[in-house]
Amino acid sequence: MTSRHLVLPVAIGLWVSTLIVAGGFSAVSAETTVGGTSAAPIGSPPQEMDRSPVDLAISPDGQWIVTINETSDSASLIRVADRTVVNEISIGQHPANLAFTPDGEFVLVTCAWAGTVQVLQISRDRLHLVRTIPVGMRPCGIAVSANSSKAYVGLVASGEVAEIDWQRGVVERRFHVGDWPRYLTLSNDASRLAVGLAGQSEIAVIDVASGENLYGEPLSGGINLGQMLTSADGTYAYFPWMVYRTNPINVRNIRLGWVLASRIGRVRLDGPAYREAVSLDVPGIAVADSHDLVISDDGKRIVASSSGTHELLVYRLPDLPFIAEGGPGDLIDPQLQYDPERFHRIEVGGRPMGMAIQRDPASGNQMVYVANYLANSVQVVEVVADDVAISSVVAEIPLGGPAKKTLARTGMEIFYDAKRSLDQWYSCHSCHPGGGSNSRVMDTFNDGTEMTFKTVLPLQNVTKTSPWTWHGWQDDLSDAMHRSIVSSMQGTAPESRDKEALVAFLETLDHPPNPYRLADGSLSESAMRGQDVFRSPKAACTDCHSGPLLTDGQIHDVDTGSKSDHYQGYNTPSLLGTYAKVRWLHHGRAKSLEDVVTDWHSPEKVNGTGPLSESEAADLVEYLKSL
């Protein structure tokens, strides 16, 4: 595919390229040339900004790597031959996932906060934006068909998958799949789609033609499902995830894998069968927050990125002891633990996230390219040479970033660091993925009582919403950070500077733009009627949920307590971002907002007024989704 640049001369020798016409596509780019030297593209982030690469992909011809950088809202282009960043452009807010089209001509990028899929093209050693496809509802994972111009996008906020035609730039249909479809993968013939439903602890296998759910494989206690990968023969969909067990948080239970544990699983794409899994955790030096998987081209090795413990995990795949019913056990199979040819760990530091693998043409060895979020870099890791497992970080490609870390960035490192917990079993992120909430009710032992399960409160705006915890007994945020590490995580007491850094990081957390608002940010007609219901004496929601963050910061007893609670009454939670949850109220028994307003927290139960009519309840739900 060819391209043609239109160059416009302007004063002081600045040349700005603003239009590319490529194969019938209209592309927007921006590149400056000062004194004949190519500089950074107009609109690209400043060099001193953290990049935080979250994912990457290698072009089918092996010549290019594209990374997407979450905190700088940008994409970087790396030439593989000399491992050099040659270009970077700004893209939509919070890029989440990317994939090359089968012909290697284009790159499709989901931008979660922008609600878009962006189509990029590589031309003349530059990335160019070809078009933007609005999809809404917080797009995350993307899977591209190998035999058509179709791609499939998980829409986390609505529980749907969107089918797009990336050549025409349109959404062709949407079908409901379940809660929080973050990542997905297509069968080789593009007839079936495996979707990780992080909000309901399940892998769903979908018939692409009809959009119907063919079968589901439950993951008991499953949270934080990672990226998905189809095997070369198309038989399996592989994925990493964590398991939460409903046992008291103490040293014994943590070390036995009875609180949080890590797994690699697989489900069949050719028909229903019990999911198979292997345990990853080594006694005393566990694994946490596995995010992505890659398989070598000969099918002999599978590599997982363990973002919480800053390492890659390399396994010999053909004899990996996957167990279905009755398994896989709580800790790593001893056959793996003591055989470095079957399992070994590669320390890479930072926060390894998305990966890609290819055979190095010069040496013939397998190279894994790693998007290292906290290192602001792409790492090149040699994992196999002549069928012998090795462990070597052979290069690091910096993407840009500040010379000195901010206090908030240090707090981010602590937040994502599982080594802060007992034997590195889990991090703050494990329970608060991305600073938000997860899909389970959990016993954090924070209030000193065992087996008092509560939903995990999201942390956005947490520095502005004192007091803290569901019972509101904590009025010092620094102390809350301390207790979270030494009690909930059973870790070593943090230094004062660590707690300051954590609070500084929490101050940076904010909610994404609400996908249930209209394009201009306004309310729908139904939501406006719901706002009136919300403020009415009948619903009386504003008695507790008031102010800009929709909380009065007070403790209320609304008769939903438990005899096992050490404290009485509950702290009014903020309602901002409530659409993003899958469980509501402290006990999590409300599985929908309809359940909240018509049953568990209905006006007649909370304040003694009459029940809402069907239309009032529906409008109130629409308003709550828009907050």
C-alpha cells in the first residue's frame, strides 16, 4: 500500500505534514521538521511524561513493534532490526489493547476512556491515524478475524461484544455476553469467540455467526482474568487468572494458597469440557497478577507475565500438568518446581504487562518483547535457545519518561507490588484492579473481624471521601494504608514515605468519562426523570448521597447489618461510577441496580416511603448509571 504526503510550508522553517492519503483511507498525522531535522510529531506527549506501556504487538513480517502507552495516551513505533523507537503519536484516552490486521497493513487499538477503536497505519517509518471508530462502553480486548475485515471488541461497561468492520469503520452489531468482557480470543476459523467474563468468573464461548453463548466454563472464585490466547491448532483458549478463596486472612491460609492464588487455565473451543488449569504459586515465593501469555512458534514454551512479582514465568508446554476436575491443587506441581527445564522465572523488574514472541532471525532463539509499564520501556528477553530454557534480558528499549520519579509514581509502584505482601501472594491491585473494584465480596480483615465479607470499594476520589472503610471507623488515610499492608496483606510495616507515596498515587485516580452520558456529556431524557426521582422526598436519596461526590461522609444504620460486624452502621459510599460495578451495597447481594432500588435498598426499606413505580425505578436506574 502506498502513501503520499502533502507538505505545507509555514514561517520559521517549520514544515507540518497534515494529510496522508493511503489506499483510499483518509489519514491524519502530524510531523514537524525544524532546520531539516525530523522532530517529534505534533500532539505527541512530552518526552518527560511517563509512558506506561500496557500492550504491544509485532507486525506479521517481524519488522515493527507497536506499543500503546496508557498514561501518555500514545502509540510508539519500534523498528525491530535496530531496536529503536522511530515514531510516537498521540491517540485516544487510556489505550487498552491492540492487534495487527492479518496482512500487517494496519494496527487496531482500543481506547477505553475514549470509547473508540483507532485504526493506525505504518508508512515511511511513521504511525498514522487512518480512522476512529466510536464503539462506546469502555472497549478493552480486541480480536481480529484472519479471513475478513471483522474485529471483535469487549465492551466492559455494557457486557457486550461489538463486531466492527475496520475497513469501513462501522459497528455492525453488538451482542450481550456477560459482565466485564475484558479480553477475548477468536478460534482460527473465526467461528467461535472465547470471552473472559471477569465480572462473573467465567469463560464464555460464543458462536460468532449468531452471537449466542454456546457454553460457559465457570472459574470458582475467579478474579482478574488476563489476556487470552488461541493455541496454534485452534483447540484451546489459554488465559491467566487469580482465585479468591473465602478463608480468613492469616499466615497459614495465605501460604497454603487459601486466600489468593494464581493459575493458567485453558478451555476448549471445539465443544464444552471442564476447564483445565495449572497452579503457579511456589511456596514462599508466590506469583501475583499474571497478565498475558505467549506461546513459542514451535509450541514448546508458554510464557506468562507476572506483573505483581516483576517477572516472566517460562513453562514447557507439551507436558504442562493441566488438571480438570479435582484440581489443579493449591500450589505448583513439584514436578515443575524442581525442574528448571520445565519451569523457570526471569526477573525483569517494573511491571511486565503485554507481550509478543518471535524467533530472532540471526540466532534462531525465541525472543519475548515485554511492555514494561513501570519501566517505561520494552524489554527484549531471550527465553529459549536450542530447546534449552535460558533467562536473559538482552536489551531494553526506552520509550521516554521523566528523569526523576514523582512521589505519585513511587506510590504507583507500591500499589502494583505484590512483594509488599506476605510471600508476595498479592498486591493492592489484586483486590482493586486499576484502582477500582473487583467482582467478589471479600474478607480483608481490615476491621479486625474474620469472615465478615464485603464488596471492595473503588479507590477513585478516595482521598476526598473520608472517613474510610465500609463502617467508616478509619479517619486517617495514612493509617488506612498502613493497616491495608500489615493486616489485609500481612506484609511488613511500610515506612512513612511509602504511605505518603501511596496517598499521592491515590490522589491521581479518577473515574473515566461516563459511557452512559450522551455525546455532549448531558443526561438522557430517562436519566433526567431519574434525577428528579433521586432528589424527590419519596426516594430521598440525597439525604445521604449529596454533594459533588454524592456522599455525606456520615455513618448510617439502614438495617442491613450483620451480627458478626464489629461496628454498627455503614459509611455512605460515593455513587460516582456506580455503573461499573457488578455487586452493590456492602454485602454485594444486589446483583443489579434494579435490585438496589426495588429490593435491597428500596425507599420503603430505607426511609419508610412507598415503593417506586416501575417507570420511576427504571428512570432512577438510568440516572444512577449516568453518575
